[in-house]
Amino acid sequence: MARVIKNYLIAFFTAFFTKWLEDFFIVSAIVLTVLNTYLISVIGLNILIGNYVLAVFLAIIGVTLARR
């Protein structure tokens, strides 16, 4: 039973890092951008700018991984 669970976890993480990681980066960048757009008047400007930079960085990494 432990071998089955181990093989399942290895297969899941292998598939995640080879097939889904770029999608995760792109979707998280989109979600972060949308959330920041709604929080413009609530959070400080420096945090807002940092979150937008993080979203752009995640999107660039996701697109780069998707093209590979």
C-alpha cells in the first residue's frame, strides 16, 4: 500500500511540474491582477505595485515555460 501511495505521489508531482506548472503560473498571475484591481483603494501603493510586478513576473515565467 505504501508503494502505491508513493508511486501515485511521484506521478502526480511529475505531471504537475511538467504539464501544469505553466498553467498554474499564468492563472495565478491573472487572479492576482484581478484581485489587485479590486483592491486599489484598500491597500497601499507600494504593496499594489509589488503585487502587479509579481503578476507580470509569474505571467512571463508561465509563458516562457509554455513555449518550451
